[in-house]
Amino acid sequence: MTKRESPRAAERTVVAVLENLMDGAAIMDAARRLQIRVIVVSFDQALETCERERPVAAVLDLTSSRALTLLAAPALAGIPTVGFYPHVDGALRKRALSAGVGRVLPRSAFFGRLPQTLSALVSKESRLPDPSGGC
């Protein structure tokens, strides 16, 4: 935690592990409006960042073959996760759920409901939006 950062800000930190870092702009914009701190990282930086920052949640771009392997790392143990995937890849959705991703949303549903999803991730009473109708 930095000097400027309040304890409340640390409680509202989410790490977004993205294959396409351009997706980070939309996530950070929504997070800024909600006063949620988001740290956007590549898969190479994910474990170190999670160990250092101890986020309250993680967003995973499931299009990376490395996304599901991150779940086995101690740095992500106990951290709620939400992943997004191309809506046409139902097999990836099933693999992600089997691997332990907490919530798996089609990409369109994830970005379409981004404020609600981020709010739910940092909420003590985490209830993520229903993914239906997100294509």
C-alpha cells in the first residue's frame, strides 16, 4: 500500500490478467468510476503481482492457454476469480469451471456488465451478475 492509498483502496484491489492488454482500458475506466483499484498485468507478471498486492479478486482472460494454470498457484489461493471467453467456445467455458474459475462469462456479457461485475467482485456479499443473454 502506498502512502496515498487508503486501507479501503487496498480492500478494493482487483488484478486483471489479460492476454490483450487493450482490454485493460475498458476495465480500468469502469473501475475508476467505481473507485476500485485495478492492476492490469500480463500473464508473465500475474503471480508476482498477486503475491505482492494480495488483491481481493482476479479477472482472467481465458483465451490464454496459461489462464487456467494460474489457478493452481498459491498466490491465487482463495481469491475470487471471474474469467471471460469467446462465446463460441463452450469447451473453454467448461474447462474453466472445472479448473476452479469462480464465474465464467462470455466476453460480451463480461464487458457489457463490467461495472456490475467489478462491484460484485469487491463486495463482501459477492453476487456476480447472471451471464445469460450476453452474446
